[in-house]
Amino acid sequence: MSFSLKTEKECKTSMKNWKWKNKPKIGDEFKIILVSTIVYSIVLVALYIYSAYINTGFEIIISDQVIFFNRGVAVIDGLIPYRDVSVDAASLSPYLWAPIVLLSMFLTGNYSTEFVTIDNYFLNESMMLSSYIFRIFFAFCLIISAVLLYRLEHKKNNRNAFRISILYSLNPFFLYLFSFWGTDECLLPLLILLPIYLFERGNKTLATFSIILGAGFKYFPVLLAPLLWIYTRDWRERSVQTMLLLLGLTAISLPFYLIAPEAFIDQFNNPIVASRNQGLFTLIQNYSSTDINEYNLIIQIITLSLILLSGLFFFFNRSKWKYHKSMVFLIIFFIFYTKIQVSYFSMIIPFTTICLFTEGKIKWTFLIYYILGISLGVTADYLLVDSQKLLYLEVICWFVIGLFYLTSLLYVIYFLFFNKRDSQISRPESISSI
């Protein structure tokens, strides 16, 4: 009896020590935040110097930021999204911009609630300042997502966790996305990684709420809905989390639909060929006489069905589940959804960065995939522009785009049927909290 009790104590002590060792290193997290903050600050200052002194004709404001500002102003002015102001985005997104706009108003002393346009934004001091506050906020989101990625990989006992997070945070695409572009797609990595982090930690209800809240800002976190079943233990828990997700999504959408049903539905009816659309179907429509817009709804249904089917496959094979396989849901969306911009690739980058540190030659394919992904916008824009094209450049663009989509399909097959992830990353998981 005493021998059994002693063994139990030793096991508890060993587990306690292992938990302590597997906790995230505060020093590493601080380094990630510090290095990223320094680099992002340098880039932002360089952008200011470039636009203010070197190239004064450079437009620091993009059309998206004018939209963010106007939606924030509308909320401050008491207007209702969809009914009183045009919104072709998630229902809570205008409320995300309102505090930033209000802060810029406070700092400039300009409390005007007049809407601005791309032609007169420079006359509004609040708009000019908010464009930089937007970028600081986007940088903050990217840095936090880097810390989450570090914690996820550290939990897997991955010795490369720090290097993965630094490389991820400082990759050129993010530096360009938050600075010169200044787009809200910088939110996507955080909105994708946060639910995964909470699921891995065991906070399933919080993870579900993070999907709901994230979908209120950008719809993309809904792509992670299959994780509710993959991470839950029994049917009761799955039913509760599923109902919670459905009720939450209804709560953030139904009030706006009831207030302005036509305007709310209209946000999902974007034409396939439109400004900044760079996806596969946009290219097909541009080069085809068939009106693919007629099949828009069918394509969207097929896309979501494929995501659910892949989630069902992972559910029945959940004993082999690793969180990096969530990449499959995002790739399927990126391939088949009708409205795609290259900036959406930002939500896939965390997973390509992780896979760069796997063993074997396949890791180099993820580097190539990253390069192809960030090149998609340039190549698609070249093919979509209505002007004389050089044949050899057109061939190169089609080659890059074709290789990207072919690689995307191969990765879906690879993660579904072949990938078991190398032993370096797939070590026993910690049961401690992250």
C-alpha cells in the first residue's frame, strides 16, 4: 500500500515539474513583442517619411480606410448599419472602428461627423490621424497573433516555437499589409488563431464565443465551425457548443436583418468580377462568356459543403488531429469561394510558417506556396487589367496562378490523408494551461 502511495506521489511530482517546464517562456514572448514592435514602428515611420517627404503624391489613405472611418463616424452619430449607412461587411465591424475614429477625433479636436471621400479625406484631420491609428491597431493584432502562435507551438514542445513566431510576425507580406496597404485583413490571423488557441487550451465555450465575436467583425472565423465537434468529448457537449454557436451567430445578425433585410442580404451578392477580386472564379469569368454570377449561390453552397465534409472526415479521425490541419478549411475557402483577394491569404500564413520547420523536403514546398500566395494579387491583377499584355508575362502569370491552385489542392489531399506531422512537432501535448 505504501509503495503504491509513493508511486502516486512521484507521478504527481513528475507531472507538476513537466507542466512547469512546458509553460510558455515569458522572456520569449517579451522578445517577440519587443522585436515585432520595433520593426513595425520602423516600417510605419518609414511609410510616413516616404509619403510626407519623398513621394508626396503617394496616397497614404486607401479606399478601405475611408470606409472604416465613415462606418465609425456613422456609429458615433447614432446611425444603424445597413439601414442608415451602407455596409457590405459583418454586422459588428462598424462598432470596431468607432473607438479608433473617436480617439482620432479626441486627439485632433475635430469632432465632425461628416463622411469623407477618397477625394477629400486630406481635409479631415481626424481621418488623417485615424489612418495611422488603424495601422497601429492592425500591427497590434498581428503581434498578438504571433504570441498565440508561439504558445500553440510551445505547447507542442516544439523547440522552434520562438523562431516560428518571429519569422511569422516579420514576414514581408504582413509588413506590407499593415503599412502600405493598411487593410483589415490584418485581423484575420488573430481571429483564426484565437479560437484554435482556446480549443487547444480546453476552453471550448470561450473558443465558441471567440468564433461568434470574430464572425461579427469578419466572417472568416465561421470556417472553423468543424472544430466544435473535433475538440468536444461527447455528443452532449457537441450539441451544447453547436447550439451556442448558432444562437450566437443569430444574435449578432438577426437584429440587423430585421431592421434592413434587403441591405443585409445584399452584402452577400457581390459580383464575381469586381474591383480587387483576384480569385479563380474572377479570372474564369473574365476570360469566359458564361455568366458565372448566375451560379454564385451554388458555388458558395459547394464551398461550405466541402469545408463541412472535410471537418467530418477529421471528426472521424480525430485521434490523429493536429491543429495545423485547420489549414484545410481555409485553403478550400480560398480555392472555391467566388470573392477572393490576395489579402485573405494572411489567414493561411500562420500554418505555412509552422510547416516550414517540419522535417523533410516537403517544408520547402510551403515556402514556395507562401511565395505563390503573396504573388497571386500581382499576377491576377495583370491578367484582369484591360490593356495590351505581353504574351510571355501572361504565360508566367497563368503558370504562377495554376501552380498555386494545384498546390492548394495537393495540400488539402496531403493534410486529409497523408500528413501525420513529424515527431519533432508532434510530441505529447501538455495538459497544463497555456
